[in-house]
Amino acid sequence: MSDNASPTTTDAPASPTPSKRRVVWIAVAAVVVLALVVGAIIWAQAPHPPCCSEPTPTLAPSSPTPTPQPTPTPTMSTPQWSVKPLWQLSLNGSNIDQFKAVTVAPDGSVYAVGLTASNDQDFAGSHVTGDDTYGKNDAVAAKFTASGEKVWVKTFGGTGNDHFDAVAVAPDGSIVVSGYTDSTDGNLITTSNTGTNTALVAKISADGDLVWATSVGDNSWAILFGVTTAADGSVYAVGDGISDNAGGFGVAAKLTADGKVVWAKTYGSFGVDFWAVAAAPTGGVVIGGDTAAAQGSLQKDPNTPKNQDDGLMVKLGGDGTMAWHKNFPGADGDNLTLNAVAIAPDGGYIATAGGLIVRTTATGEVTSQNNAATMTTSAPVGLAVLPDGSIILGNAALSSGAKVVTSVVQLDADTNQLWATGMNNAPGVPYVILRDVAATADGMVVAVGVIMGTEATDQDAFAVAFKIA
């Protein structure tokens, strides 16, 4: 090979074009992303310890400890009646609670009054203190609808003994009550009532507020068992008490609609009791009661045995003057007390001593004196008269075998039974004692009293309503 020959050379590989480089990078990136995704999935599925401690949970604020509530009195068994009532109810406390009287207002509202020795449950907030069974009561007034729903329950009185024994509806829609108080404090003390063993009349609004309270008499011991209102708003109340200088034991009083005493008088002598009163259509009032008096203007029949009382009916004029009186001696050994009185549709008067029904004209002529065989003669009884002249009675009495027989009956003008319902309970089983009845023109009858348990203090105020045929 000659020196001037050209050397042989090797050609270098050609560089890739820009478009080819772009494809390569995209492929590499896709591989990397795929590897990361696969790795993440594998890590998530593999078990591994936590990297740090769990956070302490935040606790919700603790609820306040509930205030202990008084244990309610065990509910007594529901009374069973031979005719199903429209409704029945009781007001409950841990001590003695009683209804003594009832009235029904024109709008159908039911008002019941009585007493309580309790300061809990339905009577929480009363002025009663301690565990006295009797002697430290508050007076009670309650309002219910015509269907038996409780509207309000109010207690009245102070640290002494206070009770309401009668109730009537006033023309202005309020109620008037009568009874007794010996409290010198509490909410029955007004400018006209200073307490200390006195007969009491009060007015309560339809909302349950005390309008006025008035003492009747000279602070001698007295109780007003009956109350009524006249068309002009005047209030009449009757009862009995310690005699004054006039020497009487039966007590009657008239008050104005705003509670001022017009007159207060006593009648008869020792042994006269006034229990019930009704406003007479011709003015004044008619009174039901009894007499054991051996002398005086209201003495019993001379033929009545020494230890026996006569039933008594008295008519007073608007000024308190006695117009007439009638005695109703009982059978031998049977005391008679006309403890309920009402106005008949003809303007005459009807009174009852339980099983005995007496009728008089407006001038006092006795037109009938009949026995109602379904009732016990000497038992306290409630009385109402319907526009058709039929009579509603309600009572409870001991029968043969020492059973308490509780009943509500409707009698026609001749004392024939038209309708009745009752309940019989053996000793030791809760039973009902009825104290009063009221009726509406359309035939709703409401009776009140007390449902009794097996213990002395196991007494609840009770009300029941029926619809008669």
C-alpha cells in the first residue's frame, strides 16, 4: 500500500430525530406513574403499625343529677259503677284530701271545694306543715271542664285550720264559698277577715283568684255549712256555732256581692243546726237542718224522744226575719237531719234527710213526705232538682254487713226510681263516700266526695260524672 493512499474511516450512527425523543420520554413517564400507583396499592393493603398515638376523644359535658321527686301516693283501684260514668277523677296527696261540695256553672264548668292536709302532688304549695291528720288543713277549690279536665286547683288558708264546706255560682261567673278558718296568717286574711276561730265566706274568681274573704260573727266558734247567691248578687250563708247574747245556735248571714255583712243572726237555742240553704224565688232563703232543742223558737216536737232530733225546715225573709218553720220527726230512735234543700220547678221547696224526701209550698205547707227505699234515711246526702221536677240524690252509708253502699239515683216527683247507679265495696277495699251532687239542665250529674283507702290518711278528693237517661 503506498504512503499517499487515503486512510479508511468508519461512519458514526445517526442521532434520533426530535419526534422520536418525545415518544421515548412519554413511555418512560408512563412506566414511572404506573409503578407509583402499583406501589401505593400494595402499601395500603399491607399491614403496618400506626405512625403515632390515637388522639384523646373529647368527652361531652355530663348531665346534671336529677332532683329527687316525692314518691307519689299509690293509685287506688278505680271505682266500678253499675252505669259507666262520663268521667271520674281524684286529686291526690300523701294525707287526707276531701271534696265536700260541688256546683256546675252555666258554661258547664265544674267547681268542687273541700280541704287538704297534704302539701305535695296535687296540693303542693299549700300552707300545711307537719303530719297532722286533722286540725292543720288548707281549704281547697278546684275547677274542671264539663268533660272532666282539670283547669286549676288552688289552696287557701294559713298555718291553722281552714276548710270550705259549700260552694255556689255567683251571677258574675265567680263562685262563693263558705266554711271556717282559725288561721291568723295566709291568703284568707283580708281587711274584713282577721282569723281566730271564725265562720268564713269568700269569693273566688273563675280563674281561681281570691276576690274577698269575710269573717261572719263575733269571732266565736262557728262554721258555715251552706251558701247560696240571689239574683242581685247577695250572698246567704248558714251554719251553727256558739250562741251570742240572743241565745241562738243556728247561724245565718247575708252579705253584699262585694263581701260586706248586711246582717248575721242566730236562731233557736242550744241544739239547732243549719246545714243547707237555697235562695227563694220570692226573696229570702229556705234552710234545711235539725233541732234537738227542748226550748226556744225552734224546739223539737214534744213527742220526739229525748235523745232524738227532728228534721227542720226554716224560711227567712231578706232581712233575716223568720217567716215560718216546719219540724219533721223521725221514726222511733231515728234522728232526722234535712242536710240538703233545693227549689222545685213550681216554686216550692224540696229537702232530704237521705231516704226521706219532703216537699212544701212556697208558704210552708207540707205537700208530701215520702221515703226513698233505695237510700239510707240518716245518711248525709247531696240533692239536685232537674227542670222536669225529678230529683237527684247521692250518698254513701253503712248497710247490713258493714258494707259501704255508694249510689246516685234519680227519682220522679212521687219518689219512684227512674235511674240509678251504685258501687258496693267490702271492708278493707277502697270505696267512695259522696258528699254532694249537682246537675245540669241537660242531665249531666256530678257527684263529689272522697275515695277511701285502707289507711286513715289514704283519702283522695274524688269526683264522678254521669249522663242520666
